Amino acid sequence: MNAILLYLLEVNIIVTVVYLAYRLLLSRDTHFQWRRAFMLAGVTVAVVFPLVDFGVTAEKVGGRVAYVGPALQVVHGAVSNVVDNVAIDVQSLLVALYVSVAAVLLLYLVVRVGSVFALVSRYDDMTVADRKLFVMPGNSGAFSFFGFIFVSEGFIDDDNVISHEAVHVDQLHSVDVLMSEFLSILCWFNPVAWLLRGEMRDNLEYIADSRVMTRDNRRQYQMSLLAMTDNQAIAKFYNNFNVSSLKKRIKMMNQKKKSSVALVRYMIAIPAVLALAFICSNWADAAPVSAPDTTEASATEEEVPKFPGGMVEFQKFMMMNLHYPAEAFEANEQGTVVVQMCINADGSVSDAKVVKSVSPSLDAAALELISKSPRWEPLKKSKSVCVNVPVIYKLSVSEPAEKEEKDDGAVPATVAVRFK
């Protein structure tokens, strides 16, 4: 799978896990700052974990070590080549589509951020209660972005409005807003990412409401909310006093505060999300594999060498350098050649030999490929490791295949290792 598509798949799995954990365990909790921390951490984990190599590249199988490697199928013939090219083109098309939409959304975000800074030079400022405010005409409401607070003339005397926006500024809620925006851009095709974005935005309003509202001003504060229900700025990306979730906010204001015992839910949610994120971000490397059909594979504690960039890059190397010999094609030769190569402690490749032969021409082509291999990542321990690389040569279905191999089974798509 294309590296970008694989990364996006892992990110979206983790985002979904974070959202489900939040909805099931935390959505009714009144510890808003803890909720904020959980969602920020969840977004960070979703974006970062798939990029981190935790070293989960091998698995013990029956006292032996095996890890997933390329069983490369090299196809000669127009029909199969078209199929292969279509598969590659579909992935390229998906990546191009993703990047195009994400670029448009990112550009739109940049324009919106720029429009906020443009308002700074457009409107006059004044100081109220030691706060620098930019005064807008009319009754359009109020909003803030980082250190800037914009208030319309109709609400300049409403202390609740100014205090609310001050909470957003003091607690840097715009960081959360931008993170939620970047998440929705990165995962624009996933509705769960947009739902999580909305939860993050709503929670910021709950935080500001809880800080400003007291028992004495509860009714007055809620009336201020109702007075701004026609605010035209509710669809903006910045923090604003009035948002579309007004009913949810008032309901949350009147909800009884949870006791500290509710924090136990976070003790459940956080480790669960981290564990599932670790599994999801390493599922490709840690996927169960079967032991190859060889009696030479052994060792359980040594470190398996890695090709620079991982097995995906190794497969790319093979695709770029392997060819189907003309004499093998003319003789209708096909099958699986298994080449054993030894990777030395310094990462160099030596002692390549064929351990499962098909024909002299195909054997020679496979050996030629291995001879071109660059250095692998050196082992931490000074021992040489031998790997068996199965390479499948197959003619197109449109070609005659009278000499097709009739062995008892195909070589598994694994790379078997043994230590000298």
C-alpha cells in the first residue's frame, strides 16, 4: 500500500478510537479541562504515532523468527501489465485526490486566518478592564483569536461577553481550534474527524462558560447568550461567544458538577486509547505471519536487519531492478526462485545463492537483483544474518503456460531468517 494511504488509514483508525472513547466515557463529564487535555492528546497521538517506529518488526513463530517481506510477482505480458498498472494508478489517483482536497481546505484556512489579522488594521481599538478590544459596528457579536478580541458596538458594555472572550485568550483556546482545523483537513474524508472537531470546539465554550458564569449571574449570562442567537459569526473558525450548540451549552451549565470520582474514567480511557493507538500504528509491521517452509530458520533474540526505509522500500528496489529474461519468456519459464543472501554486521550483502531453483535464466536474474542491493541498516550485534527472499515470476494469463510449476504450494510471502 502507498505510504501516504497507509499513514492516513492508521491516523483515521486512531482518530475513530479517540472519538469513541470520548463519546462513551467522557462526553457527559463536567471536568472540562480534563476533557480538553484528553482530546488534544488524542489528536497528537493520532497524528504522531503512525510516524514513530516502535521497533515492532518481528514476531516469534514457533521458536523461530519471521517477518513480512515482499514475495514480488513479476509479470510479463500485456494483460497482466495493464492490471498492475491500473492498481498502481488507482493508488496514485487516490493520493492525488486526497492532496488536492486537503490543499484547497488548507488554503481556505489560511485565507480565514489572514482575514482575522486584516480586521486588526480595519477596526479601531479601545481598552476595557485592561483588555484591548477591537470594536466592530452593529450587533454582530464577539469573537477572539489568540490575543485579539473583537466586540461589536452593541455588546461593548456587556461584561459577560468580554469576560467570556478573555477566557479564550488567556487559556490559548485558539491552539485547540487550529488543531481541530488541521485534523479536519488531514482527515477530510472521515466524518468522525469532523465530529471530533465539533466536540473540541464545544468543550472550549463549556470551559469559558464555567469560568464566567456564577450562581448570581447565571440567568443574566444565559440571557446574554440568547440575545446573540442571530449572530452571523457563528460559522467562523475562531472562538466566538455564540455558537450553534447554544442548547447544549445551556444544558451543560445547568448540569450538576461531577465528583472527582469521575476522573477514574480518564484512567480507563487514556491507557485504552494509547494501547489501541500503539496497536493500530504498528499493525502492518506486527501483523501475524506464518513460518516459512525451511528448516534453516532459527534464532529468537537477535535483531533482524532492516532495509533503509523499510520493507516497502525494499519492494520498490526489487521492482525497479528486476527484469524478466527474454530467454525465460521464450521458453515459457515461470515459478518461484528463492534466493538466500547474508546480511553482514556492517549491513553489506554477501554469499547470495539460490536455495530454490526454477531455471538457469530465472535463477541468474534473481541473483543479479540481489547483487545490486544497497547496504542494510547495520545490526547492533556483530553477527551475520541470512534471509530467504522468494521472487515469483509469472507469465500473463494470455500467454501459454505449459511449463508452469506444479509443486505442492507457493512459497509464503515471508522472509525467513537464520543466524550463522
